[in-house]
Amino acid sequence: MLGPAVIRELAQQLDLRPTKSLGQNFLHDANTIRRIVRTAGLREDDVVLEVGPGLGSLTLGLLPAVARVTAVEIDPRLAALLPATVGTRAPDLADRLTVVQADALRIGELPGPPPTALVANLPYNVAVPVLLHLLELLPTLDRALILVQAEVAERLAAAPGSGAYGIPSVKAAWYGEVRRAGSVGRRVFWPEPNVDSGLVSLTRRPPPEGDRVATFAVVDAAFAPRRKSLRSGLARWAGSPAAAEQRLRAAGIEPSMRGEQLSVTDFARLAATDPVEP
Ligand code: SAM
């Protein structure tokens, strides 16, 4: 694993000035890395997808625990350096690693065997879209353990009715059971971010019955005007307040409720109701 001095040395070697826009905060604390690997509940035969391996701290923690790691890194300098870092520090495990230089938001097919688990210290500004994109793209991913901004961790794992519950909570719940899996302070990163972080675990389960795209569309519509009743908040989506009321009642949902109160299965049921003719 890479301690603070090595992280700086590698960054210097690349003349790398970590950028906020790419969420470049590198882990340099061995205990945190061991904790992430342990919490991920990995099996020896797992194929791990790591998004944003950076200088390789977490990658080096993952490689001894699993069969393969596919690491997707957007920064070409970091992607190019990683095989050499692993080759030097864990030569026996180097053949378990595949590095792909790409934007995780745009990847389609990945080389090698399909990944079974996502484990990543995600770039904070794109954490939610990356998570949702990968869960949709890769049905073989049956678990995820991600490190994200504390506020995002709270939102992802929030239950209906709670203050933090919103679009990320409902969409993540489409794919699986989401839980907070611990807090992480700022001092384990270089450079130190100005927010705290949190671990989130997701265990895949079958999605609710219904169409995902239609369900996500009604979720987006329901949360756009926060704190409005669904009857008025969904008027545009349904065509009119009366049409919204009709569809809500058809789904067994009280029209005076707010989006924050509905579970993902409620949203799926609502999306499946017949459109009302104007
Ligand atoms: N895993 C490393 C660690 O824990 O030290 C680095 C984590 S750092 C928070 C995020 C990493 O994601 C950076 O290496 C950054 O270059 C990379 N990254 C940012 N946006 C990305 C994207 N859209 N696709 C893939 N990698 C991305």
C-alpha cells in the first residue's frame, strides 16, 4: 500500500497537481484501505471493478484479495503509471490487473471477465452518475462498496420520509439494498478534501416490477418541485393535476403525499399506470 511519502513521490514523478474537477484525493492510509477491502466482503473468485484507481493505493489493497481487478481511470498519466507501480510493488499480482483508460461514465464493454463487485474511492463530483451507470451497464455486479462524500453517502442510503431522501436514494434502491458502511475522515487523503467522507454498500436484489426508464422519469418529475403535493408536482408529467390525481389513485397513492414519502416500488407502480387522455 502507498503511504504519504510514496504518494507524493509518485505524484512528483508525474508532475501531477491533483485536480478538484477529477476529484483527485488519493488515499494514503493503510488502515483505511484494509478497512475498505474488509468491508467490501470480497471472495477469492471476485472480479473487482475499480473506478479511478489513481496512484494505486486501493488497487494494491484489492489485488491480494480477489481473482482480478479491472481499473478504469480517466487520467491518461495515472492510467499509464499504474501497471508499473503494481509491477514494482506487487510483481506476483501484476497479472491480475487490467487498466482501462476511459471515462467511467462513458464505458460500454469492458475487457476480460465480467466484474462481480465494484469497489472504489469515487471521484466525488460524479459519484452518483457513475454508480448508477455501472449498475445499469453491468448486471453481473452483485455488490458495491464505494467511498463518497459524507452527504452523498447519506443521500444514497436514505429511507423514504427522511430529510436526505431524494433522487439518488430512489434510483440506487432500484438496483439494490443500500446501507451506510462507516465514516472516513479527511486526513487519510492527499490532498485533504474539505468535506468528510462515508462508505456506502449496495447489495443487488431484483428490481421492482416495471420499466426502469419510465420509473426514473416519474422520480425525476416528482422531486423537481420539492415539498409540493404529488398531485400538483406531477401535473406536467401526467398532463394536468386531475390526470396526476387519477394516476396516483390508480397506483394506490394518496395525491396529497409528497415525493419524499414514496418508495421505489411505489414509483414503479405509479409509472406503470395508464396515461390519462387529455
Ligand atoms: N483510488 C485512488 C485512491 O483511493 O487513492 C484515487 C481516488 S480519487 C478520489 C478519484 C480518481 O478517479 C482519480 O484518480 C481521478 O483521476 C479518477 N477519475 C475522475 N473522474 C473519472 C471518470 N469519469 N472516470 C474514471 N476515472 C475518473
